[in-house]
Amino acid sequence: MKKYELLLTFIFGIFTLLSWLFPTIDLRLKLVISAIILLTIGLMIFREKLSFFFRKFWLEITFLSLLIFTSLIIWKAFPQFLIPLEIIFLTCISIAILFNLKYNQRQIFKSRTLIQTVNINNTSWSLNHWGGECASIQANKMIFRGKSAPLGNDGSHIDFKNYLEYGISYAIRCFAKSSSDSTGYFQLWCHDNIGASIHGVEIATEFKRPSIKGEFIELIFKPLFNNDLRIHLQYSPGDGSIEVSNVEIFKLK
């Protein structure tokens, strides 16, 4: 359990004790409050062993539980303050959510201009750069299939030397689509190390299994050391196949 989750567990434990200190709260309601708190603590501790629904929405469920049991305590212990305290409580939550959205949102750009549609062909791309046999090209699409790779994953890349401008942000994206039986994963990875003596910018998306219908996968790249760009299309092997197309570079402002 992470330290913040441990702190939440401790705070919820205090709530359980507090609910039993108020004589105005009857025994049945105390048991209900305690049950809600204990179930919430159990969710935080054991969520990774629960179903997908609880693993995905545990924060929302915890928030709802917090709202319910604190409201019950306030309702019975301080009925005259229920409405103003609920307003304060919800306002604080809203402010916390807004701060979180503000400082965790992606950078907003005024405009984006398409500067390059990258053809996928055998001339420009270096296929299976780590010695595997997963990547092939068909009809301007990169097709990945195979259940093994020498280094655990493999891929293909293309280089753009002296192509970017210092300090300007760029969006690099591609369209990836999984077959219905796919268990492999895809990653978009960009860096500036293609031979220049000074380099150091590297960014990659997490490995993920694209949807069957297909989806755009994008990252933001900002050159700080040189003007070079290498785009990697990386594949973690599995059943089925992953198809990648529409590799594009946008200049952001």
C-alpha cells in the first residue's frame, strides 16, 4: 500500500472511532457507518485482487463512500450544520479536482500545423532494428505480428536529421489498430540520439494494446539539444497483429 493510501486508511479509521463517540448517533447507524468505512478500507487495500470495475473506479467509489459516511455523522451529530457543512465539503472537493485537472492536464497549444505525413515504406524505415522478425510493411502500413523478439520487444524506426527547430514543440502521432485476437502491445517512442554528439531528449508512450477499431497515439516532443528526430514504432510480441499507419508530425504553437 502506498503512503497516501495508508494515510487515507488511518483517517478513515479515525472516522470509525468518531462515529462511536457521539451519543446522538444510534447503534444501528453506527454499525452502518462502520461497515461503509471498513468496506472502503478493504477496497483500497485489496482492489488489485478485485474485478476490473473496482480496480478502475476505486477512487470514485472511495469518494462516494466518504461523502456518505461523513454526511451521516454530520446529520446525526450536528443536524443544524448539515447543509452548510455539505456545501463546504463539496466546494473543497471541487477545488481539489480543479487543481488536479489544472496541473495534470496536457499542455494546451493555440494551433497545430501538419508539416509531414510520413510514408511507410522499405526505403525510409529501418525494420526490426533489434534483430527480430515482427515488422513488415504492406500498403503503406506497418504490420507487427509474432510471439517473440530477441530483446523482449522490437520495432522499426525512421530518422529526420536537422529537421526540427530548437525550442519548438511538435506532436508526433500515428494510428494503431489491433486484430480481434491480439495480445501484443504497441509503443510510440521518439528521441534525438541519431548521431549528434549532444543529445538528451527522449519521450515514449506506455505500451498499450490499441483498440480493435483503431485509435490515434500521440506524444509531444520538444528538441532542446539538436534538430534531430528518430521515431520508433515499438512492438511487444503476442498473438494476433497490430497495424500502424498515418504517421504524422505537427508543429505546435
